[in-house]
Amino acid sequence: MDFEFSEEETLFREEIREYLTKNLRPMVPKIDESGIPRSFVKDASKLGIWAMPVSKDVGGQEASFIMSSIAAEEIARADFSMATVVMFLLESGWGYVLDKYGSKSIREEVLPRVTSGDWFLGIASTEPSGGSDIGNIKTRAIRENDKYVINGEKSYISGVLEAKDWGGGHLTLVRTSPNGNKGISMIYVPINEEGIEIAKINNMGRMGISSAIIRYNNVKIPAKNIVGEENKGFYQAMDGFNHARVLVSAACIGASEAIFDIGIEYLKNREAFGKKLKDFQSIAFEAADLKTRIEMARLLTYKAAWALDHEEKYKSEIPSLVAMTKMVGPQVAFDVVKSVMMWMGAYGYSKDALIEIAFRGIVSYIVGAEGALNIMRIIISKGIFG
Ligand SMILES: Cc1cc2nc3c(=O)[nH]c(=O)nc-3n(C[C@H](O)[C@H](O)[C@H](O)COP(=O)(O)OP(=O)(O)OC[C@H]3O[C@@H](n4cnc5c(N)ncnc54)[C@H](O)[C@@H]3O)c2cc1C
């Protein structure tokens, strides 16, 4: 067993940490106010970080999931509002799916524009009637000659306004047959198609990336935009969720570490009752517990990323391992942010401390983005009991 990152992985981490500390961290309040700047997205593409697992012939790096997890951790360490890393992990996870299952023509149309930072790529699965029960989705796609005609509605979809503004779209789960999980297909739907209406949702956090409702009124999409085989979309989506969920956890670890470091500096300097806060054992013990939990989550996350990199060998273990990772990472991050806010007292509650930005962003992963916690528990318990 070897717990060391390779030299290539270490150098990559150092390179992007330096770039992101300089170019992303100072923009966190601005991102929370008015979105991820286009200029940053374009400039950061020179690091090869957008949709980095995809094939080189469409502009990707063919990066391992260990490498993508390093990038997710570093992006969220810099932008702990979580907005930039949401864009990153959606494009990595769903870019991977489009690359793996999509036809040559749809891969070549979309992925070079995503890897260059020009277009946004996301996932549209959740519907107003619920997100956890994917096998029950109702949005319909009916094949008419060389087109699919789509009717229905998706909600809480990330990156809709970005795709509208920059270009791009979503891998969209649609019903092509009545057979539950076996009647779902995945189609790439550009957001600017005729018949699409969108309505912004006002979230409490990760304000730098939009969430919206998408309504499809007889939207005609070329049949070549189907990703993989008809009626196999559910299984492809599970593959994508496995990859995106590991990156969610890596992001939560990066944000935890950034906020923890801010908290530790505060404890070293702030005094009460004639001594530094760090010298109160109750506080030092809390810091010790949190540091241990971050490390536990980190080990689990990199184990899951490593298992995904050896998919054939660990196929049966991957769903549980990924679900454990997605369950633990966001909860650790939430607890870190909450404790640091308490350590800072009134200052922690103010916008000046920036902690509330992380608090609002991380909650998205507790309530459900990329899968609710109870759904992770269902996957893990299925692994235990069959
Ligand atoms: C900020 C944000 C961004 C998002 N971005 C996207 C996106 O880009 N694309 C997309 O498709 N979706 C997106 N979502 C939606 C997300 O995938 C859903 O929130 C998630 O799947 C849960 O669905 P739901 O919110 O409808 O909750 P529901 O499915 O209605 O579940 C509600 C509650 O019931 C619990 N529950 C459900 N079923 C069970 C069960 N069998 N046993 C026990 N408990 C259960 C859940 O754990 C949850 O706590 C986003 C959500 C958020 C918050």
C-alpha cells in the first residue's frame, strides 16, 4: 500500500494551487455577488482543468480521477463559495459520460468547446416531482424520423443561465419507454433550442452559478444527440453520478481545509480571559476532532477516486464507496464551517469574515445536489444487505 501522490500529481497540485490562490481566491466575494467571471474561465482553460478526464482528441487531458479530485480540492480551497467547483465537477463528471457513451459527432461538437472554457455542460435529471427517484422521471422524448421531440420539465438544474449566455447545454434524462429505469435515455440538449423556456431559481448559496427550471415544449433535437443507446440512460447517469459525487467530496475537503486554516489562524491570535483561544482545551480538542475528520474524509475520497481509476477491478465496490464519500465529505465540511463560525463569534456571522459564503455553498451538498444523503444511505445499505 502506498499513500503518496505521484510526482506528476504533486506538481499539478502545486501549479494549480499557486494559480488559483492568485487568480481565484481574491474573487470569492465578487463571484458570490455576480457570478464566475468569463475571463477567469477562459484563462483557467490553459491549465487544462475543464472536463479534464475527457479524451485528448476532443481537447481533454485523459486525466485520472485522482488528478480530477486534486483539481476539485484545490478549486474549492480557493473558491469556497463552491460556485467555481460546481462548474468544474459537472463538466468533469458529465464530460466523462459524454466522451464515454456519445457518438463521434456529438463528442466533437460539444467537448472541444467545453474543454476550452467556451461552453458549459451540465446534467438535467431532477424534475418538479422529485430528484431522488430518477426511475420515475416523466419528461418524454418521442422519436420522429431523425429527431426526438421533447416535452416536460426539469428543475433545480445548475448552469442553465451560464449555458444560455456562453453556449452549451445539458445531458438530459428523458423517458423513451414506460419501463422504469429501463425506459430512460440520455440526450444532449443545447439550452438555446426553440421551445425551451427557463426560469431562474433563487438559491441561498453558491450564488456564482445559476439554478433554474427548464421547460421543454415540443423541443426538436437531432437523433444524433442521443448519448449511448436508447433506454440505457439511467445506467449511464449512475456512472456519471459516481464520478461527480467523488468530486463533490473532494471539493468539500478543499473547502473544509481552507476554512479550517482561517479558523486556526483566528484561534492563534484572538484572546479572551487573558489567553489565546487556542489555549482553551475545549476549543483545541474541537480543532483536533475536525482535523481528524477532514483526514478521514480525504482518505475515503481518494480511495473512491482510485477505485474509479481501476473501475474493472472494483466494479462491485464502487457504488458503496462513492456513496460513503458523498455522505461524509459534505457533512465534515458543514461541521468545519459551523465550528469556525462559532470560534469567530460575531465576526464569523458577518459578511467580512467570508465564512457565511462557504456555509451557504456547502449546504447545497447536504440538502441534495448530486444526490440526497438518504439516497447515499440506501446505496450503502443495499451493498450490505443486497
Ligand atoms: C444547489 C442545487 C443544485 C442542483 N443541481 C442539479 C443539476 O444540475 N441537475 C439535476 O438534475 N439536479 C440538480 N439538483 C437537484 C438534486 O439532484 C436533488 O435535490 C436531489 O436529487 C434530491 O431530490 P429532491 O430535492 O427532489 O428531493 P426528494 O427526492 O424529494 O427528497 C426529499 C428528501 O427525502 C429524502 N428521501 C427521498 N427518498 C427517500 C427514501 N427512499 N428513503 C429515505 N429518505 C428519502 C431525501 O434524502 C431528501 O432528504 C440540484 C440541487 C441543488 C440543491
